[in-house]
Amino acid sequence: MPERTSWVPVAPDCDWSLQNLPYGIFSTKEDSNPRVGVAIGDSIVDLAALQDAGLLSGQLLGGATCFRQASARGGPTLNAFMQLGLPVWEETRGILTRLLASEEGALRDSSAKRRSCLVAQRDATMHIPAQIPNYTDFNASREHASAVGTMFRGPENALQPNWLHLPIGYHGRASSIVCSGTPVRRPWGQVRAPGADTPLWQPSAAVDFELEMGFFIGPANVFGAPLSLEKANDAIFGYVLVNDWSARDLQAWEYVPLGPFTSKNWATSISPWVVSSAALAPFRVAAPHQSPMPPAYLRSSPEELYNYGIELEVDIVTSRQVAGGERAVADAVTRTRMDTLYWTPAQMAAHHTVSGCLLLPGDLLASGTISSEGPLGAGCLLEATRNGKQRLPLPNTGASRAWLEDGDTVVMRGHCQGDGYRVGFGECRAKLLPALDIACL
């Protein structure tokens, strides 16, 4: 309920409202073991500790061990909880909302339980939220696909013939997905200069960010059995911000005929807190009109075809020389919204399984670059600089960028604004490091 407040202090512009309650994996200096938590205000609720205190059990959740189960990485992840499905997610969210609401005292009025169950966010280190079996990246923004297509093929062939009939995607590299805050390194690869017959082996000179939304799959579908749109919506556990780093010069040489490979597989950054579909439900927005009408398995009642009104932004943080040294300065380079996506998350998931493909708990699907019309609408530098031909001014430093430079930090944020509360994603932040010295290879 929008009007409900929490006894945990929550500032009006805080991403972690009672209406949000995102899930993540955290650790502290006092306890280095990663564990499952929920963000509220400037605190984290330790869900295993909450169970130990006898405050987190229900008819469906019962004494489930999903908040303690270790993964192959050695600590808990959200996978076990993800695979339990929508009814358990709803019950858990209901219990947490009740415990943290202003009128409830079971946790609030016990100093011992508060000490064991609440951790200050400033004292926590965040980890990747799930063990990700598979990663698929789509190209679901018509504005982005049209802008790039126009750039390379002209306005008459902006969209490939198949684009309006199915969500285009490719399989990415799950092992290269890292949590926000993890630096990434400029990759080496093959680059062919214009007019050259053979490629050069060199560090990428065209590193780019891509602003995307990612969503985690909960229960697996049956191998060989596609998901309907309705079941696809119910199978989506929650959403994160995604920076699908790209090396555009490597991409241009290797793209034909099988698509992205080393230009994309070197790093993908995600935000650490997973915002549930339930938290985003009040911000559902009808999907854009789709014409021609897609095939039957991608059609549904209007209420099943939706995006979310998530406001998205990207800043590039650079260093500026000032008296006495340097200071970090941020420049806004992208301001867009998720609700512009032509293909919805459910359509992406349904199409992924139409051949009988098995999606697993923790699988990550991403939207592809999200762009919109207007100033700062480009979701990547490829668009904003017209493939590096028009430098993008950074007014706060007086600098400009064709592509990202070593030392640049890309910061992505997203949120939905309610009446007196916010449902946000925090940050997806990463710094670009120089390429390794070739002698190290």
C-alpha cells in the first residue's frame, strides 16, 4: 500500500522504501559469510537471522532453508528462493512488509532482535545476487535499433526484416558478469582499420557502455515446453540495472556472420539489489503498439503486455584538475525510460522458450540498449557520438568523449517515483581500467 510507512527511517528520495524491499547478497567485516538481505532505508534485514528470530515463516515458506543454502560459489545466493515461485515470493513480501511497517512492533520493539537482524548498509559489502547459469542479451528498443540501423544501413533499411516479428537476442557470457563496484579492464582484440586487408591485434579504442535492464528467471520451465506470456510474467523474479560493456571496434570486425563474441564477453556489470516484479507492479505501463501484429505466442490480452515506468540515467565520472589535486566530476550523458521498449520482458522470455529451450532459476535476460527520442536519449556512446564521429561534450569538466577513456567511471541509476515514496535500483557503477601490458599475456 503506497500510504504505509516503515519504522525504519526512509528519506523521501531513498530508493529503499517499504514499497520496494529488494533482495541482495551482502557480507560485513564482522561476518564475511555472504548472506541474503533486504534493503530498507539505510539498513539491511538479514533474512536468515530473521528466521532464527522466529519472524520469517509462513504457510508456504514454512521453515524453508532458501536463505541459507550454499551455492557452488561457497555462500548463499538468491537462486533457491527464486525457484520457489510466485506464491512463496508473495507470502515472503507480505511478511516483510508487515514486520517493517510502522504499526508492527515484533521486530521494532525488541532491541536484541534488531541488533541481530539489522545491518547498516554502510557496513556491508554487496555481492552478485545469484549464481547465473546463463545470460541472454536482447535488442528490444526500437529507438536504439533504428538509430544504429540508420547509421550503418540508411533510413530505408533501419530495421532488419525480422526485427518487428520477434525479439532479437544472442547468448552472452555468464562467467563475465560482475557486481557493481568491480572495475573492468579494456580488452585486447582484433581490429581492422578502414581499407585494411588484415586486422591488427591491439587494445580496443572504442569501449562503450550500454544501458539496459536485466531480469532474473525464477522457476524453470519444462524442457521442451514453451512459456506462455502469462506464465513468462509470473516466472520473472525481479530486475537489475545492466551495463553490457562493448568494444565497438572489435564488434565491427567479428560481428559477421554469427554476431557478438569477444567484443561483448569480457565484462557485464549489474546492480546488486534485485527489485521484485511485485514492487514494480504499481508502475506498469502498456507496451508500445506493435505493428505488424506479432505471432500468436507473442500476443496476449493487453494487461499481459507491459513494461515499467522506470526512469533511467547514466553519468560518466571523470577527474578534474583543481587546486591541490583532482576531484571526481559527473556528467549526465543519458536520460531515458524503460517503458519505451518495443518488446516486453515477458515477450523476450516467451520467445526464448518457444523452441523448447530450458530457462533455469537465476538465468539473466537483458533488454539490450534502452534509448528514447530527444536530448540525452541515446543509451550508449555508439548512438550519442554517431559511431565516434561526433564527440560528446562533458560540460562539467570541459572535456568530451568519442568513446570511454581509461579511468572513466560509468554510473547507471534507475527508479520509479510513487506518491511520497520511491522504488529504486541504487547504482550500477564500474571504472574502466587500462588494458593489460601485452607482456603479461
